[in-house]
Amino acid sequence: MTARIERLVTSGQFTLDGGTWDVDNNVWIVGDDHEAIVIDAAHDADAIARAVGDRRLTAIVCTHAHNDHIDAAPALADRTGAVIWLHPDDLPLWRMTHPDRDPDRLLVDDQVIEAAGADLTVLHTPGHAPGAVCLYDPALGAVFTGDTLFQGGPGATGRSFSHFPTIIDSIRDKLLTLPPETKVLTGHGDSTTIGAEAPHLEEWIKRGH
């Protein structure tokens, strides 16, 4: 059975550097009728568990460790037995939210996470956060970009642990090289495509300096 992609929007707060903002997050569920993985367990473990239903949840993959993307991960993992994956460069951020619970496994660039007919290749894309990753599946024609690339440009780089030239390098080298028709499924807001965003790289660079 072919894997399918479902989007759940959850609401909560993002906190960093002494500030707090209300946010809506995209939680992505990839799988079939029997098995699934969750990309970014944001805010509401109950709502995510309901969306997964009676499928076996095998993994919770964190695109990065800002609190709004990981706050529900331990509770969801405890409920379902799923394994939490995070890139090691984001462990300092993770521990700001979950000081007593580390992720179960550490992501490595170019590894493949399999789930219910999907093969998600991990692309390490630092910039928004040191351990930010995107997950690309050519068969699904989609890349899950977390907060690295949005409709209209790169993710924010104005706070701790972020760096604008690094996110530009990540987008240029790892994302804009993907086929133009690839769907960009983001951590917040609407989806876009690689082809829609690629022509604007130089504008982003000018805007960011």
C-alpha cells in the first residue's frame, strides 16, 4: 500500500530568548492504514494520537528542537512506543524543553527512515537551528522542511542558535537541487514547491544582509 501524507495543525506557544509567541504548527503524518510516523510532534499529544488512530506509530522525527516542534514528543512516545529521532546538533535546544528525557535515536545526514512504504532521506540543513533537518522522499514527491524553507523564503535566523548565511547554504545546496515539482511541506503555514521558491534565492540573500 502506498504511503500517504496527512497534515494536522496544532496550536501552542514558541518560547526562546525570553520571548513567547502564539503559533500554529503543522504536524505531518506519513504512513498507510497500518503504520505511520509523525514529523514534529507539536503541542497536543492527544490530538496527534487521535489522528494516528489505531495505526502503529513507529517513529517521531523532529525537524529541529525548538520547543513548539517537540513539546508533545515525549508524551506521544510514551503513549505509543514510538522512537524519537533528533539530530545531535540540536541536543542543547532539546534539553531546554526536556531536560530529563533525551531523544531515543540520533539522526545522521543521508540516512533513510522507512515507514509504511515511504523512504525519507534525512538532509541536514542547519541555519534555523544547528541540527535542523529536512526529510525528502522522491516517491512521494515531497520534502518536509520544518522551519528551514517556507512559502516566500528561509526560516527565521534572528534568535539564538541560528545563522543566516548557513541557512542560505543549506537551502541552496540541499533543497533547491531537488526536482522543481517537489512539494515543500513546511513546519508552519501553507505548502509550496521547490520550483516556486528557487527563483527567489538572490532576493532572500539581499533581504537578509
